[in-house]
Amino acid sequence: MGTGGLSLSRDDAAQPPAAADGVEPVFTITDLAREFAVTSRTLRFYEDEGLLHPLRRGTTRLYSRGDRARLAWILRGRAVGFSLADIRDLLDMYAPGKARRPQLEAALGKSRERISALMDQRAAIDATIAELEHFCRTIEQKL
Amino acid sequence: MGTGGLSLSRDDAAQPPAAADGVEPVFTITDLAREFAVTSRTLRFYEDEGLLHPLRRGTTRLYSRGDRARLAWILRGRAVGFSLADIRDLLDMYAPGKARRPQLEAALGKSRERISALMDQRAAIDATIAELEHFCRTIEQKL
DNA sequence: AGTCTGCTTGACGTGAACGTAAAGGTGAGG
DNA sequence: CCTCACCTTTACGTTCACGTCAAGCAGACT
């Protein structure tokens, strides 16, 4: 009994479950919150905003590997400055394989816009890094 | 009279003044707002927050070249995700040449932290670009 | 003199992204 | 049975970065 059941007792759920015997690992909200250094409030908020859709056992949320990967995507999107609405749109584009042609073309256009904006942003970052490094060298010389 | 005086009539002030005869060019708030595609409200807000300190003629703000360069810096900082408080701190570091040693060392530390955070951010951007490009290629194949 | 345009200072409103109680359900352990 | 730790929803509060009137002054054109 100790190893197989999806017990979700505190001892089991505290660490990301090790998936004994090929069972899909399942994460609690606090598992993911700790792993990604966000609060559980944030995860519930993302669900309200349609970014995550974990399963439920009763009222308790159960996050799959897919949810975990999705969360990683969300947080990286956030890190590059996307709004949550942006992220939801991008995730929606990724997901369904809606093979209707105009949909695909729209997705292609939006993606390319994003890419070019990100390249501009990277240029701004490079310039800022360069200036800060120059500033550092100036200080180092004064010491 | 037509060419030399710093008249600031509408016709003169509408375009960034051409600085006839080595006179420092001066910009009005709408000059800079238009040039950088922000609102005048934004410029006043940045002044309230201590990011800009334009001169005054009466109550009217007069922006110098230095103010213009400073604004460019602010907006690039904003573009890379800095908060206005972050930007103010960085500008304060740059400015005075306060050659007290502990100040310099603190500035050096903060700068290096910023640099490393920016490099992380750039890595996130590169990864996102790569994924979006892959996504684009996938779509293109379906067409 | 009157009007127009642009600049000024408050002061309140807004959207995004959560924070922070409040109030309650649920299962494991003593 | 009771407590404890963790989960839930509901709902109001907060910070940031401005937007949006409101009311008024100041110089230029008619």
C-alpha cells in the first residue's frame, strides 16, 4: 500500500512524486508553487484567467506533467514581458491544431510580430548590458 | 529677429529647433512626447517620480539635450522591463560622480546584478524566439 | 477685445497582476 | 473526537504606470 496508491498524504505530496511504476506524476498546487517560486494564489489566478486547467479530485487541484510544462511556458512568457492575455493567446494558438487555413495564417502573422518585437527587445537588452558594463569598468578604474 | 531668438512660438517649437548659431536646442514637452511616442502626461509623471528635471521658463517646461538623452535612457530601461524606481536608481548612480568608496562599490554590485539578470532575460528571449520560429515553420509546412 | 492653442496643476479613474484576510471543507495522526 | 495542516472560494485591498477630466493661465492671431 505504501508505494503505489495516489495517496496525496502530506509525505507523498510534499516532494514532486517520483512516479513509481510508470504512474503519471501528479503535483499539488504547493508542489508547483515551490518548484517555480510563485505563490499558490498565482496559480489559482492563472487558472481563473484561463492559462491553466488542472484536474480536480473533489475540489483539490491536481496538476499533470502537461500542466507543469505549461506553467513553465507561462512563466517564461512573463519573464520576457508578455501580459497574461498575450500568453493565453499564444498558448491557445499552440494547442488545438485547428487546421482552418485563415486561423493558421493569422497565427503565423501574430507569431512573426512577436518574434520581431522580441528581437527589438533583445537589442535593447544588449545595449543596456553594454552600457552597464562600460559603467562597471569606469568604476573599477576609480578603485 | 526671425531666426535667432528663442521664441518658442508654435512654429518654432513644433519641430525640434534647429539650433541656429550654436544655441543649445530646447524642446517643449510636446516635442519630446511626439519624438518618443509617449504622452505629455507620461513626461510629467516621470518628472514627479524624479526621473526628469527640465528647466522652467515661468511654469513651462524646457527640455535640454541632456534631458532628451535621459528620456531615451528611461524609455529603453522601460523597454527591457525595469520599473521606474529601478530606472531612477540607475540614473542616480550614473549621475553625480560621488567618489565615496562604499558608494562606488555598492553601485558596482548593483550594476553586476542587473547585468546578470539581463543576461538571464536575454536567454529567455532567445528561447522564446526559437520556439516561436519552430512554431512558424510547423505552420508553414501545413500550408 | 475675444478667441484659440498649448501649457500648467490637481485630483480621481483604470487595468494588470497579484496580495491578503475571512470563512469553511477534508483527511491523517494522537 | 479533536487538532493540525492543507486545500477551497469569495471578496476586498494594493502597487505600478499611467489615462482622463477639470479649471485656469499665457502668448499669439483676427
